[in-house]
Amino acid sequence: MPNDTAEISFDELADVSTNQGLPAATARLAEHFRRQEQYHELFDLRLLEARLKLGLPAILTKGLDDLDEPLRTRMEDAYLAACREVGHLLLADGRVREAWMYLRPTGDRADVAAALEKIRPEPDNTEQIIEVALYEGIHPRLGFELVLANYGLCNAITTFDAQMHQRPRGERQQVAAMLVRHLHADLLRNLRDQLAKKQGKPPAGDTIAALVADRDWLFDDNEYHIDTSHLAAVVRFALVLDDPEVLRLALDLTEYGRRLSSLFQYPGQEPFVDTYPTHAKFFQALLGESVEESLDYFRSRAEALADSDAGAAAAEVYVSLLARLGRLDEALEAAAKYLSSARTSGFAPSLLELAQRSGNFHRLREISRQRGDLLGFMMALADGAGQPS
């Protein structure tokens, strides 16, 4: 870090203050701090400038909450402006962790995400970028790209399970799509390599399903071509996807998984106990294939498990599938029948969301009456104002 203290002297600051005024002296010192990359000192100086401009003491002995309005609001605005200035200077310098310390109070998450994309990852800042992008939730996709590139798929999968389930759906979709593409490309390459060695030439076919069709010998002696625990996890993550292109890749992965030895057929959670065939049903329905067959299956699981601990999960899968297929009135009825609570874990839309998306507030009022749900009834009245009772 530069440290040319001779660039400015105490006497010079005193002279500028005497002859040009205190604001000119602070501006001169701010210029010096910026050149010397003394950004923490610059932050304190900006707060000093704000206090002087507002007629407050240079050394403020009381907290912001103790100031009277409008001084408190003006000082808070100055504080946030200083946070933005210094935070972005630190980001541009690659000092990500220090930058976030200043930028966290500003709430400028989109600006910080855009700035993170411009930083070139280096050995001394990669972990800091991951920390802010992923663990602080500023730019999960970027964070996962760096985890994949630097620490591998295993770490990325573990991190997804630990970090992403409470993140907004759009962010989960971005990261799940990345993992599906990554694992699919690895498995496709591994299969091509083995078949090329066996046949002496590259195999025909550009999907996993095409490469494994009529080649049961690929799985002889419990053989596998990708980490099977990674495969099961990524297929599970893909349940959140809507993009048909990536859903096709996820479906392709299930074609491989269902051919694995029973040793690697790890059971899932209801209604996906038979991991690969049942995930395939879900993906196929979203792709417009075997829709009624898939709905019948997930409806039957919701009914069979209604009185069990797994009942809520099975019901949410069925409701979610109906909603994602655009069958909102059916989804509303299924939620009323199989979901005991108006709220969900987030995999399926809630009764309130379904009523809002379908516009069927009359039915929501009926369901709320039947359940004795005064709050749901009031929300249906409020959102459905103007509809007949």
C-alpha cells in the first residue's frame, strides 16, 4: 500500500485551513487518503466533514440516536454516502471483505453484485469473493462458480445443501442449473471416453440416454462413471428447475441413474423414494410428457401418505406440479384437500399464493371458513375486493 507521507504535511494542512478554509483542508486530505489508498481513514474524514457541515462538534461524543431531527437523518445519510464511497473503493482494490463491512448497511445489493463480477479472482481474494457472493447472499451464482472452479463439485453440492434451500427460488434455479450442466457434461464426457476406448472410435449419440441404451455392459460389476452420491444430489436439486433445456439434462441424468447397480440406488425422501424413476416422472411432466400419468402417481402418493409424517412433503410435490403446469384451480383444490396448513415449506405455493395467481378468492374464502382461518379469510377479502361473496 502506498505510504508517501511526504506528499502532504501538517503545516500544509494548517496553511490551507487558515488561508482557504477548513473545507478546503479536508478536501486536500481526502485527496491524499484516496491516493494513498487509506480508505478507512477516508471514511472517518467523510464523517468529520459531515459533522462540520451540519454544525456539529468535530468530535461527536453522542450517538446518532441522540441527535434531534433533522440532524439525525442528515447525519445518517452522510454515513451511508461515506459507506458507499469507501466500500466501492475497497471493492475496486479487490479488498472484498473490508468492502462488505462498509457496504452491508447501504442495502445496495445489486450494485455490489455487479461490482463483484468485475473483480478478477486471485488467490488472495477468491475466498473473500465467495464469502460475500455466496454466504452473504449477494451473488450466489458467482459464488458457486468460484466454488466449482476452485474446490470442486463435492464442495459445491455440500454448500448447496447448507446454503441454498432458504434462498429465493430464482437464485436456487440458477445454481441448480449450473450444477446440472456441470455434472451432465462430466458424465457425458466420461461415457464417451470409455466407449471410444472400447470401440476404437467416438460413439454416436449426443445424450446420456443414447450412449447407455443397449449397453448394459457399461454397468457390469457395479461399475459407474461419475460419483453416484453427486448424481443423486444433483438430480434432487433439479426439482426446482423450470428451464426446459436444463430439465432435459436432468431427465437425461435419471436415465443413467436408473441403470446403476442396486448398491448405488440411494433411496430418496417421499414421494421420491425410488429416486431416479420418480424424479424422471416429475421432469417429464414439466416437459409436457406423460403428464396425466405423472399427476396420477404424485396424487396417489399424497393420498397414501396423508396421515403420515411424509404427508406434507408428498402433498407439496403434487400441488407444486399442478401449479407449475398452470393448473391453478386444481392446485388450489389439492392444497385445500392435502395440505393441513395454509402455509408450506416453500416448495409448493401456499393457498394464498394460489388464490392470488388464479384470482379465485371466492374459493379461498370458502376454504378459510371451513378451516376456521380468520386471517386467511381476511386476506381473501382484502385481495379479492370487488369479487362477489
